[in-house]
Amino acid sequence: MNRQWIYARRPEGAVTTDIFELQLTDLPQPAPGEALVRVKIISVDPANRAWMQGRTYRPQLQPGEVMGGFGLGEVIASNTPQLRPGDLVDGDFGWRDYLTVRPDQVTKRDPRHAPEHLVGVLGITGLTAYFGLFDVGRPVAGETVMVSAAAGAVGSVAGQLARIAGCRVIGVTGGQAKCDWITGTLGFDAALDYKAGDLKAALKEICPEGVDVYFDNTGGAPLDAALARMNVGGRIACCGNVSQYDRGGATGGPPGVPGLLVTKRIRMEGFIVTDHFARRHQAERALAGWLRDGRLKAPMDIVEGFERVPQALVDLLHGRNRGKMMIRIA
Amino acid sequence: MNRQWIYARRPEGAVTTDIFELQLTDLPQPAPGEALVRVKIISVDPANRAWMQGRTYRPQLQPGEVMGGFGLGEVIASNTPQLRPGDLVDGDFGWRDYLTVRPDQVTKRDPRHAPEHLVGVLGITGLTAYFGLFDVGRPVAGETVMVSAAAGAVGSVAGQLARIAGCRVIGVTGGQAKCDWITGTLGFDAALDYKAGDLKAALKEICPEGVDVYFDNTGGAPLDAALARMNVGGRIACCGNVSQYDRGGATGGPPGVPGLLVTKRIRMEGFIVTDHFARRHQAERALAGWLRDGRLKAPMDIVEGFERVPQALVDLLHGRNRGKMMIRIA
């Protein structure tokens, strides 16, 4: 049998687990040219929520579809010479145990790495941090880098990479416990609690010299604070807008745009990790090297069991995770 | 005698002429190392209004100061070998007949060009269009370029430059008359009247293939419309925010930021013309060549008389000019 979570209805405001419905189906059969994949780990990401809001770099999720989501799986049967039983592959597999794929829908992964790392720091998460920071933010050693959602999967890696690149790193996260964790365990130079009051004033105090690169996972208040504090020639790598995902209607954008972009000559640039995949292997090698050296930690929040996937997404959207959240289902 | 307009009080909302006061003073005397400049043409620019709102790339204007403003003048006496009587110079001279300057406060200009062109298409205005379009927007022949405030000084040049670079050009301006003028006289491919209703829908109709480069002089509704229409990989050159200058309190920013920047991988980048002055002469040569060839028109709105400077700024902020507005005072 194949279990799958159906995206049954649009959320009114914040996502609740009852918008998903569990469905049991027969095992799908691979057609000629296809392979059968058994999903082992499902990645839970803020982007899952954005896909419900509208068209992004993928079509909008429609009620009745299998819930979308990145994952790591193993080929267990194949009708194509390009995929062989035992191959480890990743892709947008959705929340299910089994699916059939064409070779162009998956990426083969190196089985010498831990599967959790392939999903996290050596997967989309780590690559997003790497390309967003280095190719879009382009920090120079000695500069100050600010990261929002700094205890999250991407933010926790982006901040550590900025430290490796010789920068001073300020993380924004929610609550004192996560602040202590990113400075104590992950080596951030400073942390700011966005729930603790006036973020602009706190940032000004901690960054009297301004911010050169802002890695933005959230939009909202951290973006407003960063815009006010950016130095001339500053860069904002727009990775996500998670402060706006898990809610109903749209809100206004940052009042500093475009005025402060002009007066401070700020570059604000969005990116999607897959656009940079021409350099994927180079980035993976670098990340794997730092991981091996111990210079890069790969914090993970691993949940066991297929039935817990919807709750894991709710927890993620409420900031209850530290590092990469994933669900081991096989 | 030296006439000067004092910025006497902050505007409450839109600028009115009574925030300025005319003052007569003695002729200033150049100290050693200084020269005396007679201002010939005062440039009136939307930026003049932004300087009242807060610190930009220059300190905020303070009540009691001579009103700031770019201008072209002639050296009439000098105590420095770097400036000689008869030299044409430009700089932020303010609204006055005479001032003393140090050589590092002015730029010498080539007297073989018409003085009006030195203020307009071969001055800050033309260079702003040139660097903003080519160095920030980076259009490629065949792409679609959108320009707001397209009948204004910078927009009218930016649109023509995009045509010269082989692009399709859409201009946004206010009223049917200015729409007809930018298509009929300046050669824009299409014009949109932002006063005529739903700008987003009109832009979608005229640009079914999307916008690749948006040269933003205004922020506000044209920016919102552009964000909705930008193609993946689009670029927004943030030149000004004139829709927000001539008013009281701040408004919200564009709701599409940062969400659409991420999903469409848009680069949004502010600039100030002087940052690009290392290539000033190269740009001036190119602009002068196109002007000579007749490929580039230099529309101008020339007002005569020092007493009319405040009204000219009010007219500019209400969009009553076509092309570069300047006041000939000597």
C-alpha cells in the first residue's frame, strides 16, 4: 500500500493539520522509461506554505493534489537504464511513500553521505544558503552580515558560512533560547530576538557600523530593520518571505522600498536555488569539506513517522524547529 | 547684489511657493583657494523635494539654508589656479546668483556644447538615464523596457536610450497628451496613462510577454504594476521615488517585495549617478554622439527668470513639464 497526504483544502489563515487528508492507494506501477521510488525522508520547508498562496517557481498547489514537498528516496524498480534499483535520488516527490518518476525529474545523490545530510546541509537547504550568501549577497571578509530566521534550516547554515568567510554575523530569531543557541552552539557573533521589542533600535545598538549584507528569509520586521541599517552599497539576498506565508490577506511591503534602495544604492535580489545548479557539485564539495572539518555544524530536527508530517509543517511555521526539519518515513 | 531663495519652512504636504523666501545679500568674496561663480542655469529636479524629507546622499535641507539645487555657472573671479575666469562649471550651487566654490566642489564642463544640454542631456539628467539603464538595468536588445515618469527629464532620455539599444520601450506618464508626446515625438513603442485607471491591467494587455527591465523614477503604482509583470530574471533600476516625495507621512511599500523578488528572481537596485562618474566622459561622448546623429532628442522645458524658480519646482512636482526643466537666470 501507498500512503499519501492530500492537500484537501486551502487554509483560511495559519495552516492547521486538518487541511490535509490521509489517503491509501495501490502501489503505482512504473511505465516504460519510468522508475518506482520509495521515499525515505520528507523535507519540510517554509516554501511548502508559499506554494499554497499562489504560483511561485512551481504551479500553485490545488486542493485534491498530493501535498508537494522535497524528499530523498531510493529507486526500487526501474524501466529505464538511467535509474537503477538502489540509486539514491531526490526531487519534489510530495508527501507519499511511493511514486513513479522519469529520470529528468530526479537528481542522483552520492550514497557515501548520510541521508539526513543529503536532505539538509548537502541538499537544497545548504545549497540555498551557499548560493544565496556567496552568489547573491557576495560578502567580503570583514563585512557585517545579518541573517533572519537564523535558527532555521537555511539561516543556521548561511550564518555559519558568513563566519567561515570572515564576516561578523548577526542572527535574528524568536525567543531567548534560540538566540542563545545560535551564538553558543553555532558561533554567531550576536543574536537579536524579534519578539523582544523594538528590533530597529536593537539592531542599531548592536550594529553601529551598519549592515553590509542581509540574508532575508522572512521579509516583515527584520527586513524593515535591515533596510534602515544597511550601509551604502549594501546587498539584500531575498531567499524567502516566511513572515508573510502563514496568514490570510496580503500586507503592505517594506516602506523603505524603493526610497532607501536609491539613497543607499542597495541591491535587493531574489534567487531560487535551482538557478545556480550549474555549480551544484562545487558547492556540495565545499559544504562537505567544512562539515568534515567541523567548521560547519548541520543542526537537524528529525521527526519519525509518516503520520506526523502535517504537524511537522505546522511546527515549522510556528518556529518550533532548530535547524533542518525533516521526517523519516522509511 | 546677490539674490538667493531661502528654504524657509518645511512643507506640510505638497510643496507651495511660500515655503521659500527671497533674500538679497552682498556679493560673496572668494577666499584664497576659492573662485566666484555666477550661476547661469538652475536645474529643477524631483530630488530637490526628496532632500526636504530627510538625509539622502546629501544632508537633509534645513530651514534657513539657501535652497539646494544643481546648476551651471561661469567663473568670474578666481583665487585658485585650478579655475579661471570664463570656465564653465557645474555643481550643487543652490538657488542663487553667485557663490564661492573650491575647485573640488565643481566640475569643469566643455563650452563647445550648448549650456542647456550641459544641464540636461549631457549633464546629471542624461548621465542618470545612461548609467541607470545600462549599468544597473542592463537591457539586452530585444528585451522589453518599461520607464516611469517617461515624459520627465530622466525618463524621456532613458526610454530613448533603450530604443537605441534595440529594446521595445513602454513609457508610463500622466495624461493622454504626454502619452501621445512620448510615442509620437520621442519614439516610445507604447505609452500608459497612470491616471486612466487600472495600470496593472493596462500593462498586462500591452506587455503580454512581460517586462525585462523597469527603470523606476516613481515607486508607487507603476512599481506595483511592474513587479506584477516582470519576467523571471527581471531587473529594476531604482532611480527615484517621486510618487512619494511631495506629500506628508510615509506610505507602505510595494506589497510584491520581497515575495515576487524571490519567486521571479528579480534584481532591484538603487543607484546615484555620481557613483558612476569614473565613466562620466565615456557616457557623455556616447550621449553627445546620439544627440548629433539625431537619434536622441533632448526635450527641455526652459523657464526664464530667477523669481520663477519656486513655481518651477511646484510645476515639476505636479508633472507639468515635458523633458528637462531648468531656469535660465543669467
